[in-house]
Amino acid sequence: MKVFAQLCQQIYETGKWPTDFLQTVIISLEKKPNATECSDFRTISLLGHAAKVLIRVPTKRIEAKVVQ
């Protein structure tokens, strides 16, 4: 937890994200069997767990301001 908190603080201070946090794996999934057109697929993005947690912090803060 301490290491993650230090990493978050470092990202906040420098504005630079670790390269591992910037990599995303995009996977396409068929909506229909035997899909042949782009509209027959949907995509999902896979991020690392630490990146997901870190992204949730500003997202929650933005959501709180929008709701007010």
C-alpha cells in the first residue's frame, strides 16, 4: 500500500505515468456467430489492476463535482 501511495504521489508531482500504466490490450469479441463485419464485434480494453485503481481516483472526484 505504501509503495502504491508513493507511486501515486510521484505521478501527481511529475505528471508522468509509468509506461506499464499506459499499455492497453484491446480484444475484439463477436456479438454474433461467424461475424464478418466490424459492426458484428465489440471491443474491450484490458488495463493493469494498479492502473485501474489509480484511474478511479480522479474519476470519482470528477463525478462528485458533476453531481453537485
